[in-house]
Amino acid sequence: WAHDSIPHTFPHHFHPHELTMASQTMMANNVACKATLSSRTASFNGATKAVMAPKRNVQKTQLMKTQAVLSANPIASEVSAQPLSKTVLSIILGGGAGSRLYPLTKERSKPAVPIGGAYRLIDVPMSNCFNSGISKIYVLTQFNSVSLNRHLARAYRQNSVGSEGFVEVLAATQTPTDKQWFQGTADAVRQYAWLLSDIKNKSIQDVVILSGDHLYRMDYSEFIRTHRTVGADITVSCLPMDDSRASDFGLMKIDDTGRIIAFSEKPEGDALKAMQVDTTILGLDAEKAKASPYIASMGIYVFKKAVLLDLLLKKYPTCNDFGSEILPFSCADLLVQAHLFADYWEDIGTIASFFEANLSLAKSPPKFEFYDANNPIYTSARFLPPARIQNCHLVDSIVSHGAIVEDCVIENAIVGIRARVDNGAVIKRAMVMGADFYESEEERKQMTADGKIPVGIGAGSTISNTIVDKNARIGKNCIITNAKGIQEEKNEAAGYYIRSGIITILRNAVIGDGTVI
């Protein structure tokens, strides 16, 4: 229950069939109580965790500097007092084919990929929206969207977002004016731009554009506060970046007010040095600013609704991407502002980054924490029993609800929902996603007697440096470790795939007894 963000304690008259309503009521109440910028700031400033203080100080410093540099906006206080649930709409982009995450995206879209044992990537931006008081959400999908649509329908029903909110999935489709699939981030929003002028969105002033495949926890109300206080046309959330990683990102250059004046996509050499900025302008202290003299775009934006429509439909009707086209072109004649996010953020774009981000969740302390009572990550309520662990050795691992692990060793690993790990198995530096269903003990015994392999990790098998996708069947005494250090291998016929030296056992794959990979 804790993983599904259901309250830990219930009144004595509470019944199991009320769990879904309780979970969704909690989410709706969370949206309602954080619906305004002022109430959200009060809640944020009242947090009891001492470790949050430095992050709040950075945000406060940034806001104070912005207000000191720019002249007061006479409309700012009036606009900021209006609830975000009424005036802000979020669009979450489902992404493309997810080729860099293949084979995890063979039968699902990137935002639907499981993470952390019990969640899906889409749960992160969805929960950030709810926790920030944003309850009007569109999710744009295109590739392998069946599982994503199913998850959204189960997890975020109408009564979870209040009477004024909604969560709607918009799939790529052909119309008399648009006969192609989404050609990029901007084109995806453009094809549904007519919805922004719909009667139910008439009160919307700002549109937040988000990605569905990032791992982070962010208070979007602070982001929108910066946007509205400055009076920006567009605000871009950015990360402070050091020399070692800067050339891997799209970088931005700002003036002494935090206004973005130039973009550069993955610069190197002299071009990289030219993108250095004074990040104290955005709130970093002198020491951190010296270590991180660059700011990188997170791919998260706030647009004034009228500005967004004008850019997509009139000024740049043929531009298909926000980051590489529309934003750089807009710097010259629009106020494009930077907003600093000085916390953990990871782009889950490759198998390697996905694997390491998951394993880091089990470290102590983790870089990203799912266990935050004030800002929970929501997901589908599955009503599963607690994990059953018998005579096991566990170190720095997460074992999700419904899992059954017996007489085994699990170290530095994620074990997902309904996962089964049999006696004598060794799981190290691995992610086992679990299963979508249970097999009874009678079914498992009968399958074994018939020479078939039950779902899960068989007895005596050793798994490391591996992602085991859902419903995989791994037999007894298998060794799946990539001991030879192979970096790339495509062997889907045999049920596995190797990318960046990491083995992925395919969804529904069957790996026979004694197999060595």
C-alpha cells in the first residue's frame, strides 16, 4: 500500500473495497490543498526535513534576485494568487519510438517503462503536477501506447483530479489538416493546439510542457512563480552543469537578469567555453557557481498560452522541435527566462542511464527518494500483499509488494511487483521487473513436472548486470552475468539483448535450465 501512495492508517470502519477511492481522494485532496501558489509556498516552507533547507534557500535567492533586477510587475500579485488548477495546463510528451531504450520499448512506450519496482516513468511528471496543484493534464502519445493508456486509466480516474481537473490521453492521428505522425515535440503540441482554445480551457493562462521519461521531483509552482513574476513569455527550467558533462547537453547563455540570450546544442572546445555563465545570477552560491559554470536545459518549459499558440501556428508553423528550433528562434524578440533547478534530475533515455538510475534508488541514501510523505509519487493501486521474504540475505535492495523471495541472495538490486526468486538464486546489480500475474503453487508444480518453466528466477540461478523484463521465465541453474564483457549483441530469438554491456531479458522470454549468457 505504501508504494501505491495509499494512506497508512484507516478508520476502523474502512473496508478493502474502498481503497481505490481512498487513494484517489488523497490525490484529489493533495491537488486541492496545493492549488494556489501562496498555499504551496507555505506548505513547502513548512517542510520538516532539514535537508530541504539548502534547496529552498536556492529557490528563494533566485526569486529575490529576479525581483531585484527586474521592475515590479503590477499584474504579478493578482495572477499568482489565482489557483494553478484553474490557470495552468500541463502537456506531458510521451516521446518517440524510444529506440535508445529498446528492447524495453519493444511493446511499450517510454513513459510506460517500469521503474523503482512499483512505478512507471509517467508517474513522475503526473505526481509532480498533482503535488504542485496542477490538475489539467494532457498526455500526448504515439508509439506502443496501449499499456500507457491502460495505466493512466487505472491510476488517474476523474475523481482523483477534482471536478475541474482532467487527465486526457491524446494519440497521434490523421486529420484533414495533419496527415502525418508527430514530427517532433513542437509538432505534437501543434497538432492539438486547437484544444488550448477549447471552452473548457478558456481560463488557462500558462502551459507547462513536460517530458514523460525524466526522473526528478519538482515543485512546478515555484517554476511558474518565476515565470509570472518576471513576466516572461517563455521560461526554461535548467540545471547547473560542470565541465565533465556540459558537452552532453543543450546549453544556454544568460544575461545578468537571467534572461536567455543564446542556445548551443552539445558544444565542444571553444564553443563550450563560450557558453559559460555566472550561475550566481540564478541563485547558486559562489563555490557551487564556480564548479558549475554552465546551465543545461531540462526540456521543461512554461509558455504563456497566447505566446505558444502564436509561435506554433503563425511565426514558426514549420518548426517541429522546441529545444532546437522554436526556443533559439524566440530569444531575439521574446522574453525567455531561465529558472534554476538545483536538485536530482536524470534523463532516462538509454539502457545504461535507466539501469544505473534504478540501482541508485536502492542505495543509502538514494539520489532520488520515492518515500516522501509530503510529495508522494502516485501510481496504480494494485491491492497486493506485502512481500514475502524467507531466509534471504538482502543488501541495498528494494523488494516490491507481492514479491516472493526464498533462500536467496539479493544485493544492489530492484525486485519488482509479483516477482518470484527461488531458493539458491543470487541476484546482484540487477533489476527484476516482476510479473503482471501470479501462478499458483499447483500451477508451478505442474509446469515443472511437464518440463516447462514458471515465471520468475529459477533455483540456483545467478543474475547480475541484467534487466529482467516482466513475465520472463528463467530456468534453474542459469548464469546470466555477461562474464565476457560483450558490449552489444542482438539475440531476440534466444530471449535476450545486450546494450552498453547490460543484458536485457525480454518480456515474456523463456530461458531454459542451465543457460549461460
